[in-house]
Amino acid sequence: MRYFIWAMQFIVFLLFLGFALHNSQTVSLRYFLGYEWQAPLILMLLVFFCIGAAFGLLAGLGQLLKLRREILVLKKELRNRNSVTQTGPQQPDIVL
């Protein structure tokens, strides 16, 4: 199974390499106020893919931090409950 996964990764790498080699012509990205950036198409695609991935990770970061805080609170609560059940309920001494 490991060799199959390696073979699939190699095939995907070759597909992306072929895509990059066929899209090496220079393109222009025009900004406001006359600014312009010229670079190979594959470089622009890579840059904007990385920017999109970074925005996606940042969008999920808030939810991730919220879930981690909730896990810490639940672990603390579980630890407190386990310590109470292990020591058992405290019975008052009855003196007659």
C-alpha cells in the first residue's frame, strides 16, 4: 500500500510539473494607479494559491482556538470529578 501511495504522489507531481512547464509564458497583473507585475503564469498561480490557503487557515484558526479552550475546560472538569470519586464522599464522623 505504501508503494501505491508513493506512485500516486509521483504521478500527481509529474502532472503538476507538466502543467508548470506548459504555462511558463509571462503574464501581467495590473493593479490600481498604473502598477503592474509581470511574472510567469505558474508563479502567479502558486502565489495566489498560497495566499488563499493562508486565508483559509486564518479563517479556521478562531474555531480551533475556541475548541482547544473547551477541551481544556472539560479535561479540568473531568480531573476534578475523578479526584472526588477516587477519594469517595466524605462521611462525617458520628459520635454517640
